Amino acid sequence: MNILILHRIPYPKIEYHRGIDHERHDVTYFGTGAALATLPADLRCTRVERPGEDTAFDEACAWLAAEPRTFDRIISMSEYELLDAARLRERHGVEGAGVEQVTLARDKVLMKRAVRRAGLRVPRFLPLTDLLDGPERADWSGPTVLKPHSGASSVDVVVFDGPAETYEAITARRSGVTELDEACRVGDFEAEEFVTGPIRHFDGLVERGRVLTLGASEYLGTCLDYARGEPMGSYQIELTDETRDWVARALDAVRIHDGCFHLEAIVDGEELVFLEVGHRVGGADVAATFELATGIHLPSWELRILLGEQVGDLLPAPPDSRDRSWYGWFVLPGHHLSGHVFEGFDGAEAFRTAPEAVTWHELAVGAQMPDHITYGAHETALAGIARTASPDATREWMARLFASLRVRTSLPGPTTEPAVAAAARA
């Protein structure tokens, strides 16, 4: 096959060679110079650099207009370029998910409508344009979440005291979200009730509508708190047959029939409340912990499915739950200290070399803190994986880690003196 990959995620996070035989197929990677620099030097492929000044779709169209060629598959593994790939597939008549199908798993309003129609509970919500007709349009009271339709990593997510406060902040252009206060892009946002409870994520692989493998994890901390500078992680938990059925129904509702998924839900009492879903591998170390627990490298098997291979009978058998290990991933942010220099941690010694620590990627002393939200190892202050004999033990170990660590930073200049000692708390 001739395969075009819109390349955005650093190569080591996907390891395309594990799912695509680059000797058998002709693979073209289309990405910015920084993205292409992550490809292995000896990988047999074609590298096409794009400027990165416009969307991947627009720049791919310009490239293909100047240098026409055809492809059998057009693939993106990045949430931010799934729609670009779908638009290219439709434009060039290439097999794969189209724009309507991909949009359903990208737009938070559309996906919640679909899941609600399937009989599953979702938070009460409104497109922001509807809320601006008057806060009385909301059929809930109390804390209200403002978020983009298609955002990620809790960027531009704000929680207000209620629908009326949300309405007032938007109309006064003091929401704290640039896209609203300055650009007034209300059509790109929604408001929903704030449902409290533990947040879980479900990850796995589906082929022709059948869930082949599924894992469940519960967050320690939240994506929203991480965006505000707090640590977070997740730890693997047991699955019930009832939950398996719930996940299958949610995936069918949003037409995720082939490939990976990352689905989030809130536990309200005994009930799961659908939050959102991505037609992609989960971020941070979701894929790594899933593989450690099951032997299944999700991106590889997704790529094989997208190439038309049938993999349902080829996956490794699930581990015996009686003697399995339980994994969790953890990240400590640095973006909230952008402009500072990392000087190390206090309280890390007992954890850095602990038997529970499978991986530990700490930012190099003297490195600049990241200037954007990231969960990536080697980018944020700390990222790692823990392993214990039970879900509770994994959670407790990570909670102790979060409570113990203090990050030390300094401000760059002629004299470097400690400037910040930020507490990391669970």
C-alpha cells in the first residue's frame, strides 16, 4: 500500500513500525520539521516537511496539488488532526472514516446527544449559543463547566458557580478565555452541569463494532486541576460485565467501530455518567501501562486494523487476574511555572528508586519549564509509571508521592537563586 501519515505525535509515542511493515508498504510522513525529527534515521519512508503555518489539511492539499500522487490509506493518530485526515480521505476518495463520523467523536455536544439518545446518562448541557439566549435555558443549577466543543487537556475549561454566573462572565467578556473574551467564538463552546464523583477512563480496541480488549482506570487528581498546576495520574482498576456493556453501548452510539478509544466517565453513586470519548489512544502513559498489564500495544493494533487487517483472533490472551500486577501513571506539571528553570525536587529520594517505580522521567536540572500543557515524559517536570499488587496499593503509593514532592525552580538571570517552591499535593 501507499500510506500517508499526518505525523504530529512524536514517533516514540506511537512506534509506527510495530503496526506497519515499512519494507512491505510505502509510507509517507507529512509533518513539521520538529515532528519529522522524531522519526528514526534508518526508517524506510518518505519524509515531507510542511510549514506548520496552516492546518495539516490545507498544507497537504497544497502539496498534493503541486506534486500529485495517490494513497491507499490516510492516517492520523493525533486528536488534533483526525478531522484533517478525514477531510483528505473524502477529498481523494480514500477508504476510512469520513468527516461526519470523525466529528461525532470530536464534538462534545454531538457526542453527548448521541449517547443520551442511546439511553445512557450524560451531564445536562447546552451549546453556549443557547445559554446566551438567557441563563434560564439551563435546566440545572449549581456549578457549571464552560469548555470548547473539541478541546483537549482541559485547555480553556472554566468552572463557574452556576448558569447565571456563566452567562454574566461571557456577556461581560471576562470569562478568562481569550477565544471568548477577545474573539467572541461562542459557537465553539458549550456549558454543562458539574457532576461530582470519581472520574474513570476506559481504553481499548474495537474492530467492526466489537470491543476486543478493554481496560479501566480511575484518575488521581483531574485534568482540570493539572491545567492549574496540580499533579495527576491514574491507576488501573477491576472491570465488571455491567461496565463492559456500558462502554460498548457508548462506543456504538458515537460510531467508533474500528481502532482505539479513550472514554471518560464520572461515577455518581452507582451510576456511570458519560463525559467524553476520543477515537484515539489515550495520552500520557495510558498506552504504556495498558501494554504492561496486557501485552497489547494499542497503537500497533489500531494501525493494523486501519490497514484492513483482521486482528480479533491475534491479540494476546488476557492476564490471569489472580497474580497480575496493577499499574498507574503519574505526571507533575511544569507549564504553570513557564519561564522558570527546573532545579530538582525535594522529597523524591524515597520514590525515585522505589521498587514500585517502573519508570521515572525527571526534567534535567537547568532545563526550562514547558510553556504549554503537556503530559509527555521528557517535557513536563516529572512523568512515570508505578506497579503494585493491587489497585488500592497503586493509588496509595502515588498519593504519597504527590504529597511528598516539592519542585524547586529558579528564574534565569545573571544570578540564579531559588524563586519558587511549589507544593505538589494530591
